[in-house]
Amino acid sequence: SQVIYGRPDETIGMCRAIMAKLGIKCLPILSREGQVEGLLTARDMSDYGLSATDKGGKKSYLRNVSERVGLSSNTSMADPPTYLQAHLGLEQSPLFINVAIAELPHPFKSQDRVSANHRDFGPKDHTDDPELSEDAYFVSTARLPDEKDGKLREVTYCGVADGVGSWREYDVDPREFSHKLMEECANILEEANLEHHESNSSGSSFRRVVAPSQVLAQAYERVKAENVVGSCTACVALFDNIRHQLHFSNLGDSG
């Protein structure tokens, strides 16, 4: 990485702004000829503007520091700010999510194609067979330890994938890829549950939340490893009922 520096003719305020923005505690001062003139530190910033009397000496210590050493017996913590109180209150009132599934294929879809309109589809009834749909889904409830207190919490994962129907033109069933992807997502979460129980018995720790993006990426690698031909859009979501948060990873127009 490149060194950040200041110039001798720049003000203390400008150097302080650079250090604060970059989160650094030291700033070398470099002349325009390329010579290092000195090093400006956070301590220099805190001392800037203070006289020798203010900075040191027994009198200064007695006046500014001695009365601040130690805590009195009646010391107590202030109430948390409003936004933090609301956040803490969430843990006392968990939310619960109900997930329902309904698969509705395109009304003009047949075993081998999708008709453009009702006339092209013919006098048959509208299609309602979910087996003709390229869509796939999974719903999984994982019991994983909370990073705050280690208690087991139920975390709901769900996902949906939409296979690309045009793969039929190449004699490829578009349902295979989307169904396999969702199946592997559910397998990964089931393994996470099992891994947690095994880690408990061995005394090791297991990270609570498996990110939706991680679930989706691992599932895709497994599908590729099995040489399943096809493609799909996908969305995997995680609902945290303790913190009232919804996390998701979306690829394409499934979300």
C-alpha cells in the first residue's frame, strides 16, 4: 500500500482531517523535495494548543486529574439511548414467520412447450399440474446457537428458484437444475445443524448464522460437481425472529 503523508505548509486542521478520515495515528510530513521533515502523531494532536502549564506539572495534575481517579460508590450506568432500548426490547418479543407454498404453472404450458395464447394452446383446460413448472423451492428451520448467549434459536431459511424453460430446445429438462439447487440448499442447512451438534460434543464452537449468499454459493458448486445441465434465477432468504431481521441473497428476478 502507498504511504499517506502531509506537507509542512499544511495546517494542523487539514492534517487532523486526513488522519481522522483514514483512521491513522501517525502522519509523516514530507517536503516537496522528498525529504521527511518529521512525524505527526495523535498525541501531538491532543497536545496542540495546550501550554506547558496545562500539559504537565504537579499543579496541573492536582487540578485536572487527581479528582477523576477512581469511581465513587454511587456510580451507576446511564440508561441506554432510545434506539438501543428498542433494539434490546426486540429480544423480549420475537416474531414468527409462517411460510406457505403454492406452485402455479403457466396456464398454457404443456409437457413439451409453452403456447403463446389460448388459441395456440387449444381447447384444453388451463394447466394446473405443478410437475410442469420449472420453479423449485425449499423451507428449512435450523436450530443454531445464538452468538450472544449460546442458546439454541430457530432460524428460518427459505428459497425459490426459477428454471430457464428455453433449455427444452436443447433436450434439457429445465426443472432438473432449479430443483437440484434448492435440494442442495436444504442439505447444506441440515448439515449445519448436524455440525453444530457434533461440535458441541467435541467442545468446539460453530458460527450461528450461515449467510444466504453462502448457502446459495455452496449449493451451486454442488450442482456443478454433479454435472447438472441448466440454469435458473434464485433467491435464498434468512429470517431472524429474535432481531426482527430479514437477510437474503438474490440472483436474477426471483426476488
